[in-house]
Amino acid sequence: MPRATSPAGHHAHTGQTPFPLYTPQFAADPYGCYAQMRERHETLAPVLLDPEVPATLVIGYHTAVRILHDPVRFPADPRVWQRGVPPHCPVLPMLEYRPNALRTSGSAHARYRAVNLSALGHLPRHELHALVERIALPLINEMCETGQADLLTQYAQPLAFQVLGAILGCPPEIGRRVAAGVAALFDLVDADAGNAMIIEALGELVGFKRRHPGPDITTGLLLHPARLDDTELVHQLITLFGAGIEPEQNLIANTLRLILSDERYSGDVLRGSLSVRDALDELLSVDPPIANYCASYPPNPVEIDGVFLPAHQAVFISMAACNNDPAVVSAQRPGNRSHLTWGGGPHACPAQPLSYLIAQTAIEQIVDALPEMELAVPADQLTYRPGPFHRSLTGLPVHFPPTPRLPLT
């Protein structure tokens, strides 16, 4: 395979200052930054994922749709791109080649995606709903008598972790190491060590499930006729854990933040005129938990919207910016599901129905159990973790009248 035709430091928008996405300033006001991008660049903006890693960020909705549905000109395989990235660059573990559906194209992608769809499809929805309820109630009981809680660390995080561990058949000790590694990848802090931790732990999970198969997604991957080897299995699981813990906990916590901070929901959800599903749909539209992702790497120079993108430089979709593109924003937010938060085209998220069901059930449980809870600080004082990819709160403190523990069935 030929080496990259343009060095990692050459930017598609020659002579123009790129926007850094890795700073605390960006995390504090990403939508202000997207507005500045749109003023200067319309649909394609130069950005830095790291001081040494330039990329193009797609901020126009219609442009994003074209790119997501054009895997020939915009394939997801990063192998040539990553040759020009410093080996210890903190964004590399999030983006490097892996033998899984997320980081391959063509026939390899089709093979891996078929395996994942098959394994995910064997999970009955009613069983998942009951599982989320069984996990949610003890978590609520741990906080309900105190009158205060952090809904991120005491509810959304442990719930996402426990639900994913259960549906993947993953022992908690292995799952904790994977979760710590995934957080390191998203936060770009000790990402190399986090990546190594994930690979080691998931190798143990594959070995464990070979010895102890069960009615879970990991066993489904193992038994699929495609007969993935252990390395391939580990990297399918990396995608499932990466999508199932960090984005899911952010979806739950951020939607609760919306419900508790917006009068349309803080009253209407409890009275029934707006539903939790409405809140989820609005959150996914206006403030998605994964803000910038869906990476592609053009193998040849390509022109789009009058901008010439060099070969083998990363192109990212900003779901957050595209969903809020003035060209497509609807004044009627609740119920709008035309957003790009789940991606699109051949790489659209295959676990969308499961993610919706987990988040909706989790939110309904705690809203029903603690109907009088309120944010403990003004919504505009909540803070977010830095990082170019996610939209992740550092905490979600609430208070409420102390409530008796719920009966466990």
C-alpha cells in the first residue's frame, strides 16, 4: 500500500487557522465554536484533534449525508493515515485500524457487520427491559433515602456498565478494566495504557466465554459461522464496549440534564404531555452524547463543496454541528429523528434500538421513583470533560425529598 501523499501536518484549508477540539475551552462551549466554524467555513472546517493531528470536520448536514453514503471516496480504513501520526499520539487508540466493522471497508466490513448484527439480534427486547429495571432499582435505593445524589456517577455510569456486562456475559472484574480503558481513550489521558488494558481484558473475556458459553452477545459472536479468530473477536468487543458504556451513560445523564433543566420537560414529563422518548429524541438532535466521530480517510484527493481534501487525512462528521445546521433545523424539536447521531450509510450504528431501550427504561425508572428531584446547581454551571469526540458531563448533582426504598421483586 502506498504511503500517504500528504504529511500529517498539512491541512486541507491551506493558510487557515484550525480549531482545536481537545481543549477545555472547546468542551466548555462547543456550540459557540461550531458557530464560529460556520461563519468562516460553511460546511467543512479545519480542526486539530491533537496539536499534531489535523482533520476536516464536516459541519453541514447535507454534506455529511453525502459523505456517510459514499464509502468509496470516504472509506473508514485508517491504515495509511495512521502511518503519519506520531506513535504515542493520544488520539491514535481511538482511531487506529482494528479488524472490526468500525475500522474496515468493503468485504471485510460486510463480514464483520454481519457477525455483529446477528449477535445483537438474538437479544430479546422484553428481557433487556426487565434487565435494566432489575439493575436500576438497587441503584435508586442506594440514593433515595439520602435526598441527594450525583446521577452520573451513582446512576448512569454504573447502570450502563452493569447492563452491558450482563448482555455481553462479561464478569464484573473484566468489565471494570475495560470501562477504565474506554474512559482513557475518550479522555485522551494515558490512552496507550488504556488501549492495552482493554485488549488484555477482552482477550480474557473471549477465553472465558469459550470455556463458559451462555445466552449473551459474546457467545453469539463466538458461534457465528464466520468463525472469527480471537483477535477479531476482541476487536468486535472493543466496538461494543466503546459504544455501550461511554455513549450510553452520556445519553442517560445528558437526557436527565435536559429533563431537569427545561421547563417543558421538568413539568410535562411527569404530567405525561411530553414523554421520556421525546426528551431522548431532542437530546439526540440538539446535543448528542458523541459529538464528533464517524471518521473516514479519502484514499485520493477529493473535492467537496469547493474544498479540496488531501488523500489520507481524517474527515470527521460533527453530529452535534450537523444536527444544528440552520439549513435543516426544525422549530418542532420533540419527535425529530432525522438527526445524524447514529451515523448513516453502511456504518450506521447497528445497536440503535438497544441503546434507545436501555436509556428510556433507565430514565423512566428514576423519574418515576424520584419525581421531585431538581438540579443541585444551575444547568449552566454544569461542566463537561474535555475531548474532541464526546459530550460528557463531569457530574450531575441533584437533590430531592428523601424517599423510602423501593421494593425489589
